[in-house]
Amino acid sequence: MAARLNQKLKILYILDILKKYSDEETPINATEICEKLFSLGVTAERKSIYSDIDALIDYGYDIIKTRTPRFGYFLAEREFELPEIYLLADAVRSADFITPKKTRELLLKFDSLLSVNQAAKHRRTTYISAQHKGKNEEIFYNIDKINSATEKGVKIKTTYCKRKLLPNKKIVTEEKELIISPYATLWQNDHYYLVGNNEKYDNLIHLRLERMKHIEITNIPARPFCEVSEYSDRFDVADYAAKTFNMFGGQPTEVEFRCSNDKLEQIIDRFSEEITVYKLTEKDFCFRTTVIESEGLINWILSFGADIEVLKPQTLREKICNRINALKEIY
């Protein structure tokens, strides 16, 4: 009975063999496919392999017959191509909030989408540094709970951890229980954040997911985000991220800048091409945009030195002057 079932699954086994053992550099021939089928309890002749491969091609699989570097077949198109796997793997390795254990698990899953030859090459170039990796193994479960609570429109309860330096120079972790209305998750500055509202305040807060523990989904309706943000119909994550600097909270403010022309690329990278340019000279240009006024914005402006100047509002200019004066006192 098992042998008969295996015969019915033969064409699927052939597809799996092509996925696992073939690529452009290592095509596999019909004889080798027959040998691998035999190890799976399936007997087959070479002629039947050719007809099964033709059927897979008719169904839509991009299977190439080649004579170089040797005669055989290989699967030319996969769910993810090799450069895409490298791109995703690099993103996972560089993400600080993903623990070393979860990083290894995800990289193995990526490798399973490649041929064994491609996966072996990828592993040889893979290096995981645990130095800056997170330690919170709950984070992926937390992401699922947060998304579930957001879809249901209810609050979550969580324990939030934050480091503190004591007078005796010892670094300890403080834990605080919070009730949060979740609105969105956002990956920025190599960290994963929850954007929401603490029920005690009338503003938005940003919580790093790797610092959140023991998340519980409550039955308490979440506070509408229109009460604590500029958004009404939906919480526009992309717009909010574009206006926020280093995940500092604050109020949306229209700001006018003067900027050196040679800094245009950095400005477009940060604000996109939707800025309103209203003056242009050979040396500089002036533009308007709406941003979250915060300490993060001031830090970003000062990082450009004299190449960026805030023209309006005056209150922001004064805050920058105060920061400069404070730095002068230090130096």
C-alpha cells in the first residue's frame, strides 16, 4: 500500500529533488533522479522521468535542460532567488532585536529554499555576531500578540524593562507594568517598536519590542488613535515613520529649512521627493515639510552643522540655540 502511494507521489518527489539537489551549477540527470527516488521507496525508469519533467514544465515550473557544466536538469526559478535569500539573511543577521537562536533558525529556513549546493555556499559566508543581538526569546510571540490585539482593537498589558544606573555604578533592569493601546509596529534604527498610547497619557509612545515581556491581550477596548494623533481613518505608519526622528515622540510641526544644495540626496533620502521647495539659489534651497518636533529632530539637524538651518518656527530655532549654548558650556 505504501509503495503504491509513493508511486502516485512520484512527480511531487521529482519536484522536491529538483528543488533540493539542482541549480545552474549542479544540474541533475535522470539516472540520479531515479536513484534518489529509489531511496524514497519509488521505482522509476529514466523515460518516465523525462515525461514527468515535461508535465512539470507544462504546469508552469521553469525547469531547464542543459549540457553545461554537465548534462541534466535544474530548477531555474524558485520562490526566492539566491540574491533575495542573501538580502533577507543579511537583514535578519543585522537586526539587533532578533536573538542569536532565532537568527540561526531563520537562516536555516532560508537555506531550505535553496539547493544543497547553494545552501552550503551561503553557510560558508554566514557569520552571526551575538554581541549586539537581543536576548528576549518572547519577541516573535509578542509580535503575534500585538498584531492580534491591534486587529481586535483592544489593549494589551505588558511588563516593560528598562536599564538604570544606580549610585553605586551598578547597572540594573527596572520592570514596569503598562496598559497600552497598540496602533502599529515599526522597524526603525535597527530596532522594532510598538507605537501606541499609555492609558495614563494623551500622546503616542514608542516601546522597543525586545524590552517587552509577558504580553497579555485584554478585553478592554483600545483608545482610538484619532484622540492622540493626527490620523483619523487609519494610522499611517509610513507617514508617521517619515516624520519621526530616532523614535522620539512629539507634536507634528511644519518646519521650514534652508539647506546646502550638496545635501539634496540626504534630504530626499530622509523626506522623499514630496518636500515643498519654494526657493533655490546656486548655493542652497529652502523647503517645507511636516515633522515630529523632538529631541531626535534637533540631534538630526545639528549633525549637519551649518549645511542645514531652521527658518521657522522660531520656537524650534530657540531650542536649537539652547542646545548649542549647552554644548559650548561643556566644551
